[in-house]
Amino acid sequence: ELLNQYGFDKDSLQGAWISEFRMDFLRFKLPPNPKERLIPQQLLVLEVTDRALRQSGIQEGGNVAVLVAMETELSLHRFRGRINLEQQIENSLSKQGIHLDEGKRNELSSLIQDNLHESVPVNQFTSFIGNIMASRIASLWDFNGPAFTISAEEHSVSKALETAQVLLGNGNVEAVVVSAVDLAGSPENLLIRQKFAEGISANETNLSFDYFPGEGAGTVVLTTLDNAVSDNKPIWSIIENILHHNHSPEFSFDCLDPENSKSDPPPTLLELGFSEVPPEFPEHHTESINAQDSITISSSQAQLGHAGAASGMLSLIKTALCLHQRMLPAWSQNGKETKKVEIPQLFSMPAFSMPWLRNEKDPLRKAAIVLKSDKGHSEWILSENESSLRFDHHTQKGSHCFVPLCGNNAEDFKLRLQQLEEDQNLVEQPQRFQFKAFQEFQNTNAEFSMVLLADHPRKLQEEIRQAQKAISSCFENGKDWQTPSGSYFTTEPLGEAGIAFVYPGGFNSYVGSGSSLFEMDPELHQRIRTFSSNIKTLLHPEFIFPQTNRIQSEEELKELQQKFYDSPNPMFESGISSAVLATQVMREAFGIEPKAAFGYSMGEVSMLFSLGVWGSMDPMSKVLNASPLFLERIAGPMNSVREHWKLKDDEYQNEALWSWHTLRVEPEKVEKALNQRDRVYLVLINTPKEVVIAGEPRTCQSLIDELQCESHQIPVTDVVHCAPVQSEYEEIKKVHTNLVVDRPDIDFYSAADYTTTELDSEILADNIARYYGRTVDFSKLVEEVYRSGARIFIDMGPRSSCARWISENLENRRHLSLGVNRRGMDDRQMILRTLASLVSHRVPVKLESLFPKPEEAPARQLMQTITLGGEPIQSVQNKFEKDYFSTDKKSDGQPSEVSLDPPADAELPSPSVLYEPVVMNQTMELGTGNISSFFPHGLNHQLDSTHSAFLSYRHQGMKHLAGMILQEMETDPGQINGGSAPPRSLQPNTESFNASSTKSIPPRVKPLGVIFDHQDLLEFAGGKISNVFGPEYREIDTFERCVRLPMDPYLLVSRVTDLNAKLGEFQPSTITTEYDIPKGAWFCTDSQIPWAVAVESGQCDLMLISYLGIDFECRGNQVYRLLDCTLTYLDDMPKEGQTLRYEISINSFARHDQNLLFFFNYKCYVGRKMVLRMDNGCAGFFSDEDLAQGRGVIRSKDELNALENAVKQRFSPLLNCRKNVFQRNELLHLSQGNPAACFGPEYNIPNRNPSLKMAPETLLMT
């Protein structure tokens, strides 16, 4: 409220605030009494500095200096205000002539003082003395070097580094601890920054103030490089140079100029800190910089806020982490819409974080930090450490939680799950919790294993609850259990069977592929050198990790992907390199060894490099790029095809010569149809029901039209597996002749003969050259590998398409098919999912690297939570709404109101602390809306009535659901809501139903011609699918999510009268439904339904796709989304009492990556008259990760051009309304057909078109 009074716009006020942190008061020898605590600023810097020192390996009692960069905590003024109040009150009373006795005067003073701030003990006063921070740290560690604080506002850390440089350079100390702290998000700090913002006078309030505050603390320990190497200390990065320019008028960027910075070559990462973002890059500087690569810019302020005196530390730590982890950070603008900015071509703004790649002969990675304000200008140059071995050899799983557990029966698992649920460390210390769970897993010998996987600790709690519910049924029915998060359990492990690695074809790489693979396995940078000294070149980061001078649009990324497809050599090399990297992670980091290996198409080449049969990829790359094979023979102009078809030079110059298509049809049908055609070929058989054809585009389309099957074009731009390639046998063999350097104990299969192959250079090259010229039957290859004993298949390439085909080939036969990469999903998450499945199947996996040993906890601790600030505004609002809208009052015959309290097991947002060794910072955003609306006087009766209407419908739905649940439990539905019976539609028959009754329930008789009646539809919406479709659908009821119809009041279907579909066959199908519009329906206006209800009543495409069995494929991991449709209204909207008939058709299907799309239409009739039709309907099924990547409505270039070139048209309105802001009560007048009460008296048109009104209040969403 105070900030609102001073002009802050609460709706746009965002910041990176710390909500709370925990510390051990016994460790710091501090009084635990909250009233005697030091101020949070001191407590925070003590905790963070202590963590950093423990991690650094530095010894107590050394000659170490302690420098703390800080500014005075402005909340001091509240303390001073309390003290001054007593005299101010006395003066005011005297001035007003008011005389109070001593007791009343003291009571008044205490009341006002306590309202400003509670009584202040001495500890809090003294903790405002800055030097005490440094002294406390030095005392705790028994350091005997100098200890003091440095204050220079944003440049405090710069001054501290310069001081540390002097101390170390003179040999005065062994090391220097530099800490920085600032709680810059306090109200006092926000107010003073606003008051003195540039261009604002002392008496003005800056209402448009755009400041993103950050706060936190961080620590680095500095020493000389020689000392760090000789003492074998962990080295995060090396500070090469510190440049400082006092009151520089502009950016100098000396750090990028080798002559001024003594850094050659210049850094390739530029951290802008609290500088202007993006900065003005002087042309005369950027033109003179000679950089081999683009320079990536990042900004800690844009991402985590302006942290005041700690800003420089935030930039330093972030940059050191980037160097150490060898990652280039994504460009970020603190959650706000990214500005459309462009910077010189020399610089880049990555859309996502990516590995910082370099070839073996490239110079070391370097970064620069530039900090500029009106107080001065600092530049620091940092480089990576290659002076000593890396100290962190564990894999990085990020925030993901991976918890293995084991047992011999359901009771064992229930007990273990309960223990995990009750462990307080689950949320408070997740790393310690997971390490302990892993130790117990290692030390327990049991028959079965389960893995719980979640992306954060609070989600892990939900996974535990899901496991508790599912474990008994797993043992009873033998079904595997898997959640959308990746948790997995099986009672039929396949670990003793063979593992097969499978490698996809050459055109699977995509923009962003493998972006977090190096982050998960930091040692990958080193290990990959065995396979190539030019991994950066072979991965082709210009395609998979693009860096441009602006944030690329979705359309631009699609264009880049197409350009990637049109570049066969980069696509081929990138695909092989990606497979090699994935194999290295699985084998070296996690110890997973295959007994067999095979490839899909050119995947055999990836297989031989990945598993070490062939040596370095560099010689092959050299031969490949010099060969005409992919440049002109089987790609580019495709001269081998032109010669085979005997084309003239002028043919196919302005049209496509070749295209690829996937067909959902049996191979035998395709082969039969091909006998009548030339210039089209069956190139690949994926499954018994899916093939790939390629050839002349018109001929391909003709074949597709004849077969009448689902198809879609795929973006492959070379010619393989067909007769025109046979002429290139010798060149193909030459390109793929590589020295065999190892013969691992693995069965290698080839599509040349569909059996194991000898590991000989000549034979391997011949295999590849032969199958390049003929159809590859992947289905046959899968069957052969399965026959040899393999039961677990791991797809080692991008997209995991082979994993899906393997499952379709093997169908219900016992097997496990997994993938390590999927577009739209983080690589770490995908690999952890794979590991979870393997562990549950009892495959030996090296998990130690996932669980670094946490620091030993002291035998005695006194942990306390320090809370900064007050209760978040969102929780105040939520609490008020809960109290205000729910009631316990009951009236006779009426159920109690339904409260919107969340269920006990719901995941609630709550503040958390980002636990990092040397920095603590958290982003929090204030909720939207006006602060006054949080309180009762800001609410009107219209809001109350609308919310009550919502509760009423919510209550009906809850009663329906409760009735179904009680029916399953064989409980009397009449017990719901204190004895009120459920709606008649939910009662099982006309007689009363009671669990204690022995009377059998007669079967429900459906009217003639009705397949599913309203009771079935209610069951489908909220009950069990198998109760409607039959027992073969029973597995769907075990999934966490499945396709359903909406529940009342949005269930707008009365019955299904026709159904032409078959389970498991995604072929054209139809369903016919009817909806009886109720008399007096809640959504009608003057007895007429709104257009939205007419559209939504055609919702049974959901029921049809469910009947086809889509959930057996999605398994709760993917959900329905409508993507597009065209609606045509042919008559007036129907009226209550009429029956709508919908003839719904699903016409075709297509696959995009792992997503199934279907295309449909419907026609809506009243009697024999068509009143509405939907055409070009398109819907699909997408994972949570897919949806998170969504960018909303993306307009094409043609649409954007049409909008830009649209001619604005004007007309003269018949009436003019001077108002342009309307309150809800005025909008309700429109619902009541009274436009004059909303727009003004000139709109008073009595008895003219009374139906010209907005929707009823219950449907109003404004």
C-alpha cells in the first residue's frame, strides 16, 4: 500500500526477492531468540560466506583477508524512526495543547512506536555496523588477515576485487574472501531509487518507473593460480585482468580489444551486469574487433534483477559458472516480453542455453564482464581453468529428483513410501534426502525396484502419493506403472534379457537438439576428443545451436530447420555426432552396455562410430565433404536420379524432383501398387502398418490417392534405398571405408543381410553401399534382434522415432522400448526417464554420479528460518477469497455451499530458496489486480452473485462425481450432502440403492437405437471408461489422465445413436450424437442458445478418438488440444426444446514427431435442416513439455503481410456513446436487454428487438 501511494504500479512491479533462508545458529554462535537476532543482511552474508568457504577447501586459521561489499541497510531508518517518535509525540502534544499524565503518554508512545517497529534490542542496532560482518566471518574461521567492508554502490565488488588484487599481488595474504550482500528489494530502496531516477525532480513521483530489483548475497574465494594448483584447490575460473575507468562517458569495450586488454583472442561471452541492456555498441570499436566467433551477450540484471552492491558479485558468479560448466546462457529479460532489439552482427543473443563448444586447437574459453553506471565503468576478463583437473565428476541432473527404492512385495513398498513421505529433508534438503534414499537402495537386496522421478521436490511428494495408490494394483494385475513425470515400476523386470542400442537415420537432428547433454555430463567435453578433435565443427552449431544478433521468431527457426534439412552433409555429420555423444553418456556416465546394436538406414554408420568400432570421425568428415556423393549425386541436383530416369537438362528445373512420404498402410499393398508405376519406390518399412515411399512428387501423390491411406510428407532431401542409388556403389563404399580400431563384445546387425556382421573394414563398407541401393525393412531387422534375445531397446538418437516403431513392431510381446532424446523435452529429463525404467527392470546402472555425497551435517544443529518481508500478496488474496466465498451455513433441504479450498494433496505454491554454494537468489512476481480489490470493501454484490453461480455449477459437478464414487464403493448415494439424494440422472435405477440391501440391481434398458445414453456419457465424463466401452479399455482407467467429455454443466450431449469405429485402427471413423436443449436452460437468451453452445455440443470427437484407443498410445503422457477449424453458420441458432443432431467424422490422421494429429468435421442438424457445420478441424495430443514450448497463435508471413497491407475502412455510427469504460453492473444491464442503462439514454429503444442482449449472467465471462 505504501508503494502504491508513491506511484508504483503494482501490476508491473516485479523483482527477484529472497523470501526466506535457513541457517544453523549454533554454528555461528548466535542467540536463537528472534528478538535478539542480527538483521537479515548480516545473517545472509554469514550463511553464504560460510558455505563458500567450506566448499573451497580452505583451512581455518590462515592468513586470509575478508572483504565484504555492501551498503547501509536502509531499514535502519525504521529503527531510528522508533527512537525519534517519543520526542516527536511529546512535541506534538505540547503544540496542540494536549496534556496527558505520564502513564497515558507512555501508553500512546508505545502504541505508535510498536506500530512502526517492534522494540529494538542492542544486537540489531550493532548489526547495522558494516565492519561487523567481515569481523564475524574472520572470527568464525580464525583468519588473521585484514577484515573490512567496502561501499561504492554498484561498483562495490569492483573495488573489492581491485583491493584483493593488491593484497595478493604484494604477497600480504594467502587468499582473499570477497563477499557481497544487498537486500535491494526493500521498500526503502525502491522508494529512494524511484525518487532519484534519472529525469525526475525531487518533488515528482515517477509513475512509469521501470526498475527490476534483485537481492541476495554471494561469495568468491580468491588466491593466486600457483597457490591454487599447488594446493590442489578447486578452481572455478581464472580472473586474467581487471580494468577500471572512472566516470567513463561510454562503453569502451577494451576487454574485447587485444591491444588494450592483453587478451588474445577476445572473449566470446560478454556479461553486461547492471549495464544498459542492450548497450549501445560504438561502431568504431566493434569494427576493429577481430573475433573468430560471435560474442554471446548475457545480463544478470535482465534475468535476476539489479542487486545493488551485490550486482557485480552476481555477474561474477554467473560468468564463472558458465566458464566452469562450459555453457553459453540464454538471453533473458526477467519474464517480461523480450524487446525486439538488434545488435551488431558481431554479437549474439541465444534463445536457449547451449554448450560452449570448441575444437581441440581452438583457444581457451574466455569471458568478459562489463559494469557501467554513472559512477564509473569496470571490465573484468575471465578464462576457464585447464591448469588442474576438474573437481566435480558427478553428472548434473539439475532440479530433477531421482529416488530409487526396492522391496519384495506391495507392503514393503508402502512402508518405504511412507518413510519417504514423512522425511522432512524431502523439501528442506532434497540433495541429502536423495543421497540417503540411494544409499538405502544400494544396501537393500530385494526382488523389485521402483524409481520416483519429478522435476522438483514438491512434485516428488505427489509422485509418492501416486505410487502409494498404484502399488497394490501393480502386483495384482502385473501392469507396469508410469507417470507423466517419468516415475516407473514393473513387477516383470527384463534386466536379465539383452539390451540393444538402436541408432536412427541421418535426418533426425533438429534446432536445439542435445542442448543440455553436455550440461548433464560435464566430462563429455573431454571424452568426446577420442572420437573427434573437431566436435564443434561436426555438430554444426550454426544449425543446432544458432547464435544471431536478435531473438529469432518461430518462423525464422522453422526456416533454419528447413535449411538444415537442405544441407545433407551437416545433417549427416550432426546426426552421427549426436548419437556418439548420447552413447558416451549412457555407457561411460551410467555404465549401460548393450549386447546387440543395429541401425535404421544410415544409423548403421552412427552405430559403428558410437560403439568404437571405427576410430575418429574426422577422416570420414574430410572424405565426405570432398566427395560429390551428397553434393550432387544423391542430393542437391540428384544427378544419379536424372541419369537413371534419363531426364533432359531442362526438366525439373523449376519444380521438385524428389519427395519423401510416410504412409500408414501395409507394405504388401504398397508393393502391389508399385508394380503399375515408375519413378516411385518403397524405401523403408518401419512397421507392418507403416512404410516410407520416395520418388517423383506427382507419382507419389498418385500412389497415395490410390491407397486412400493416412500420409504426410517428411523433410528428407537425399536419395537412398532405391534403384537410382545403385550406380553410386563404389563412391558410397569409399566414403564409408574406415579403419576398424576395436571389436567390442557386441552383436552388430546390418540391414544388408538382416543378421550379424563381421567387423571388417571392407565388409562394413560393402554392407552400407549395398543397402543404400535397396529397400530397408526395419521391421524385419527388429524381429531378428528380438529373436536373438534382446528385450530392452534404447534409441540413441534425436527424436526417439525408432523407439516408437519398435513398440509397434513388437506390439504386446514383452519388451521395453526407450529413447534418450525427444524434441521439446530437456535431455536430462529424457535420460533420467530412461534410467528410471532401466533401474526398475533391474538393469545394472551406475547411479553414483547422480548422487554426490552431501557435506556431513554437524552432530548438533539449531536450524532456524529467516523470513524476509511479509506475507505474499497472493496468499493474502487467496486466504480472503476462501474465507469470504465459503460458508458453513446450511438450510433445510439445501446442501452447504461448496468451498474452493484445495484438496489436501494439492500442490500449493510456496516460497522456496535456491540453494547454491555461493549465491542465493529467487524470482518472485506480485499478482495482478488492484490492491483495493483484495479486501471486502472493494467487492460488490455482482461479483458475489457471479461467484455464487459458479459455485452452484461446481457443486452440481461435485455431486455427480460423488455419486459415481459412492456407486463404485457400493455406498448409498443418498448419504451425500447430509442426506440429499443425487440428481435423478445419476441414480442407478428408479428404486432406492443401498449398500446394505441384498436386492440386485436390474440392468438399465436403453431406448431403441441408442448406443450410449446420458448415464453412459456421465460415466465417461467422470467415471470409468471401461464401464462404458467394455473391459478391453480397463487399462485406460489406471492412467493418470485420459480423454474424457466435460462434466456437467458443460456436458452438452444426451445420447450417441451411431458409431462406426474399431479399437486400435486409426482409420476414417464416424459417430452420431444428439443433444436435447433443456427448457429454461441456464445458457439461453430468450429461449435461444448462444453460438458457443452450438459449437461445443459437437464435442464427441473426443469420445470417438477415445473409442479408437488413443489413450493406449498416450498413456496419460499426452493430452488433447484443438488446433484449428472453420465454422459456418447456416441458419438462426436453435432454441430450447429442440434436439441437435451431430454427424461427426474423423477423416484422416498424421504424425508430427511423437504427436498424433487427426482431422475431422461435423454437421449439425435440427430435424432435417443443417444449421451449422465445422470443416477442416484439426486436433492432436501433446505432452506437458510440448505445451510448455507452445508460442500461442503464430501468424505466417502471408498473414502478417495481409495485416500490414490491410486498408482501414471507416463508417459513421448510427449512435454515439461517449463512454469507453464499463463496470460489471453496466454490462449486466446489457444481459437484461437494457442498453440505455449501459450506453446512455439515446440507446433507449423500447419494444425493438428485445433479444439484442449479451449472454445471461451465468455465462458472462467479463
